[in-house]
Amino acid sequence: MVSHESLCRVGGTALSALPQVKLGSHSVSRLVCGSNPFLGYSYRSAAHDRWQRRTFTPQRISEVLEKCLQVGVNTVACNYDDARTMPQALELLEKRTGTRMQWIAYTHGGEGFQRESIGMIADDGAIACYIQGGVADSQFHYNYVGHVVPDQGDTLDKVVDWLALIRERGMVPGLGTHQPYIIRQAEARGYDLEFYTTPLNFLGIYCQYHAAVMAINETRKPVLAIKTLGGGLKTSPQDGLTCALASLKPTDMVAVGMENEEIVEDNAALVAGIIAALGRGCAAEPYPARARLNR
């Protein structure tokens, strides 16, 4: 396997230039800043959740995002909350640096609140918006976290009106899901959307790895891969990001939550190095050896 050091450095120089891909008319870095740490979703413990919620004020979030901009991460993915946490952070960042960071938002609230959520997100300047995965999953035989509910009916077509509203409000429309089958259904039904968001990891955390890889590579639309480290660093960044980037299309993105400036620097260099190694044909296999042993 290519070492962490060689992935982060080429010719003795740290890599910070991140490739970008198109999302609608926007150019988005392939590494996107995730938001679970900012909102107190650590996937570690209730105590860590509380620490994150206390620590990540809009001001502190804006500081981490400033480091993102410095290393080439030009986009953050975050939901909308009633406190306007991310819009406040983006406003502080723009006031301090003169740069408006791009925001891919996802809806909040349940099925009955989607239209209101989309309106709030549009009013606060997101470039793209996707229907939150739990809301989409619950429309088609799955509950909020992607487990099968046998007696649930097929109401997935409800997302059509929400996607239309996202486009009407000037944002790039997308669909989130924890289920590869829903990506295939959306493609087969011809939904008017421009990207998908779905988990991708070899740990089985909210992800059917092989089915997810197939669905991601069957669609020509960009995919934003989330939970690439399993949520809360359940695998190393090198293993998780190598697995994701080797499995994704060149037009896809990965979102990773990052708690501090040092992690931002390391992940940006790591992603740039993995992509460069893939281009030279010397990257690691799509999933690490220990994952292959557990297949």
C-alpha cells in the first residue's frame, strides 16, 4: 500500500492543490468539508457530542473553514438548523476574508417541513441542496436510518416536487439516500436532479459497500460520498479516503468532518496525494486488506 507520507508529499513537497469537479455551474473541490463535528454529531459518545456543541460556535466554525479555503477546500456540506449556525459562520468568514465559501445544504425536519426547509436554505445562499437521506429513504420501504420496513409503501415520487422547488429557488437539486436501490430508482424514474449524496465505506456503517459502488458508478451524475471514515473516525483517514476515492468516479466528491485546522491540512494533502497516486496507477486497492478478509 502507498504510505501516508508518500500520499501527502510528492517530490518532497506537501500537496495542497485539490482537483475540482463541476456541480451544476459551480466548481467544487473533490474534498468537501463535512459538518457533523460542527453540529455535535460525533458518533463517539454523548460527552464528545456536548463538547462539540459547546466548542463549535459560528466564530470557531468560520476559523476551521478559513483553513479549508487556504488548502483548496472551497465547499462545505451542512444541514440547516433553526439557529442558522452555518449561515452565521459563512457570513463571519466572508466578512473576515472577503471570500464566500460555497455551501451544499441538506434539508432538515421531516416530510412535512421539506418545502419550508428548502426556502430557508435558498434564502441563506446555498449553491446546492439535497433532500436529506433519511427523508428520502422513508418514502420507499426504508425507515429513517435505512432499515427495511416491509409494510411501508412506495411514496418516493414525493421528492419530485421538492426537487423542482430546489431548482426553482436557484440551487442545484440533489437527492440523499442510504440505499443504493433508491439511486437506481431515481435514475429509472428520470427525476430532475443533478447529484446524489450517499454513504460509502467498507465498514458497513450506513453502507452496503459493493452495492453502493455499483450504483455510484452506474450513474453519470456526480455523487457526494459521506461517512467515508464510518462516522467519528472508525477507520484511519488513509484507509477510508483511499477506499472511497478508488471506488468513486473522477467526477465525484468526498465529504469529511474536520474538527481543527491540523486535520484540515492533513486531509487535504492526503486526498490530493491519493488522487495523484490514482492517476499514476499506484494507489492502494479500493479497500484495505482487513476489509477483504471480512468479505
